[in-house]
Amino acid sequence: MNCNIIKDLLPSYADGVCSDETRKVVEEHIQECAKCRSLLTMLQQEITYVQPLPEEVKKAISPFKKINRRRYFNIIAAVAITFMVMVIGMSIYQNVGVVHNFFSPSQWGNVVIASEEDEWQQVDFSIFVDEPQDYVMFDSVFWKKAVVNVAGSDGDIRLRIKDDSGQIIIDDVTIKEGARLELKELKRNKKYYFEIQAPPGRYSINAI
Ligand SMILES: [Zn+2]
């Protein structure tokens, strides 16, 4: 049988709509002819690709599609809500002084050194506090327990810290202007008195 005739018959054979005689002829031919056999294979593959999904399969898939869409929406909503809460939280933290002070406590101290002398001078922590205060108390877990020689002070300072029995806890540490000293050894809920020595000038320190 001629390959060209078989080629004409192959589509209907692949679709399964040919007569029994045609089927027989095609099958006989493709057993012998590799070219027509591969043509048939290609045709059959094309048919499977083109065939749409059967209705039952579509019906079975669609609820999953819906669930996926809802889950996707939930994830987006969760992300959006988290973001909003963060933004609101940050703006409360930054704008509401009480909240800010609670989570980032700090206490500002001031010393004015008038003359050149080798004496320790006590830091006054009364700025931004209603009552005069000469001590620092790390009374919550939010204290970082550190002290900063605030940038803008008139220079480096030497610092020592006493507890309320007068015992020196930290002795004579130099803190450069703008630098920070960790005070991990200080305990919570105890009063500490800060003293500094420095050349004449104005010094600001910040206990944080
Ligand atoms: Zn052939």
C-alpha cells in the first residue's frame, strides 16, 4: 500500500472513526513502515494534547481552585494587617512619649565643670524629671544598661559609678565624646550615682 494513501487514512484511524477495513490496512502497513508508524504516534500525541479536560475532572478540580484563591486572599490580608499593626505601633512608639519612655527608658544627666581640679563631680539627673534626682535606677527590663557621653559634650570624660552604700562599682573609665559604655554589671532596681572628671566645660551624659 502506498504511504500517501495511508497518510490520508491515518487521521481518521487515530481518531478511531475509520472502517474495520481501513483499520486493518493501516495496521498492516504501519507494521512494515516505520515512517507511517512514527507519523501515527505524532498524530496520537497531538490528539491527547488538544483534548480538553473531561467535565468530571474539571468539576473535581474547581473546589480546590476556589480554596487556593481564598487561601491566597487570607495570606495577603494577614500580611496587610501585620504591616498596618507595625506601622501603627511604630508611630505610637515614636510619638507617644510615655510609651516611648517605657520601652526605651533613658535619663539625661548634666555636669558643668567650672575649674581645673582633680575632683569627682556628681552628675545631676534632674533634667526632664520633675523632682531633683541625682541617681539612675534601671527599674525595667527595657533599660539597655549603658551610658553615653553625648556628642556635643565639651570632650572626653572619666566616669565612676557608686551604689547607694557608697561603694565604687565602676571605677575611672574614660568615655570619649559620643562614645558609649556598657554597664552590664549594674543591677536592676538599685540606685547608682554617677561621678565624672573632665576638663572645664559642659558635659551631657545619657543613661539608657
Ligand atoms: Zn508508509
